[in-house]
Amino acid sequence: MLLNDRADAAAVDATVARIQETLVAPATIDGRIVYITASVGITLLEEGDERIEDVLSRADAAMYHAKGLGHARYAYFEQYMLNETTRRLALSSDLRSAVETDQFSVDYQPIVRLADGAIAGFEALVRWRKPSGEVYPAEFIPLAEEVGLIVPIGRFVIAEAARAVRRWQKQTGQRGLRMHVNLSVQELLEPDLEAYILGQLQRHELPADALTIEMTETAVMRGNALAFGRLAQLRSRGIPLCIDDFGTGYSSLRYVRDFSVDGIKIDRSFVESADGSLGSAPIVRMLIQLGEAYALDVVAEGVETAAQAAALHALDCRYAQGFHFYRPMSAAAISRLLDGQAVAG
């Protein structure tokens, strides 16, 4: 959209507000009510602007910055935003190369039973270690979802996780060890997802409940009927489902009520605190009681101190994970750990 003779910032802000107010009105599509929000990038014409491509590039960079701020936000272009866009494009290219050249690996963080500290399972965590240095998941996973590469990355993680948990089951003699694997909404929409997971279970001679599928609460809220249907189908096959980062969404209780799950992970924001104590004991107590009421396995994330672990145990939380117990480590390091560590039976 081009605004003529509107150099005044207040007039631009008012125009953006009218656009957002117009778009936020619900629309009915195929009998369903759909709500739309808009992310808006704004740039002002500058002295010497001759190419419309340059103007659009600045507005586009501002729009992506606005998207990163959350829903229904807008931003004026600043030079660093263009630098961010250029970096994202370079990272996107590197990401495609990483998929083709197998630059990914999987680390594993043990989940412990609070009653005795025994290892009850693991969470698989994908890592991207470029020749120039490691790229953190918080940066490359959203990008992989955006550019359509999360599916091959996710398939790699599932295969590695299945292989690893079978090896550790044999090593410890405990068939009850479980592996938690995170899925995105995009992965759920793949028609062959169920066949792929079942194929990995069969290949490694694993029972269905050896792999627990995790989805963040935000991802569950963003899901659609098809995604929910795929989750229900996986659960009907005996594969447990768990909601990660639980308690951060505005409709947490509704999803426990309406969405069949087997476990929840209490978000680390309720566990952490500056002084090392349990951050939000009343909320944690409520979430643990909610889990008990629905017969769910409850795992507390982000446990970093002995005080937090003791407080969670006193609240009857059964499982936890965090740096207080173990940091994420390679498969080889886990194998060495299990040689001398108690494992939940």
C-alpha cells in the first residue's frame, strides 16, 4: 500500500490502525468463522530512492520484524532490520545445505523420577553444529518451519531417537524407558507421518509407548482439525501424547479437557526463580493436581536447583528434567551414564 502525501507519522499510524481494525472483523469461510490479524511493515520514501524494489525490500524487512514481535503488530523500518533479513536469507540457504549434508545431530536430556532420582526416560533435542559454530534451536527451528524444512529434520530426529531408546532399553534391561520427541504442526499435516513412526517402531522392535509425542501448548492451540485428527490416530495406535510448555496458553484447561493426552510438562517459567527456589508454587501445585485429576504423567521442566527439586517432590510431582539433574548430552555420553546410573523400573 502506498500512501501519498502522508509523511506525518501520526497519520500513518492512524491508517495502520484502520487496516488492522478492518481485518480483525471475523469472516465466514465454508461455514466457519475465521479471525485474521495483520503484521505491517512501514518505510518512508527517502532522498535518492529510485528503485521500487529497494522501497519494498525495506517494508518487507520491517514486516518480518513486526511478525517477530507477536500478532497484529507493526514496525517502522530501521537499517538493522534489513541486516536481519539478509542474515535470515543466508541462514535459510545454510539450513538447506545442512539438511542435504547431514549436519544435524541429536542430544538427549534425561527425565528423572523425583522420588529416587532414577532415569525414567529422555527428551530428544536436535542440534545444528555448522563448521563455523552451533546454531541454537530457538533460531533455526522456527526458520525450518517457515521454509518447509522441518519435516526432514523431524524425521531424522524420530529415527535417531527410536534407535537410541532401543539401545538403552537393551543396555539397562528396562523396556519401560521412554523417549520424548517434539513434533510441529507441519509434521502432523504430513499424510505419511503415522506410517513413518510405526515403521520406526517396528524397525527397532519397540512397543508403541516407547515414543511419546510432544507438542507445545502454542502448537496445539494453532492446530486444526486435521492435525488433531492425526494426533488422535497416533494415540489410538498406543503412542502417548504430551503437551509441552504447559500452563503458558490462555486455554490450557480446555485442552486437557477436550484433547486426549497422557502427560503434561510444566513450563519452566513456573519453576525458575532468581533465588533458586520454586518460582510459582501455587501455579505448580494447581497444575500437578490437574494432572492427578486426569491421570496424567506430570513432568516439571527447567529444574536447576536442589531446592526446586525438593519443593516439587513435596508437591507430589513425579518427574522432572533440568540442569540440576542432567544437561543434554550425546547418545554416547548417555550410554556411559547408564552403566552406573539407576534406571526406573
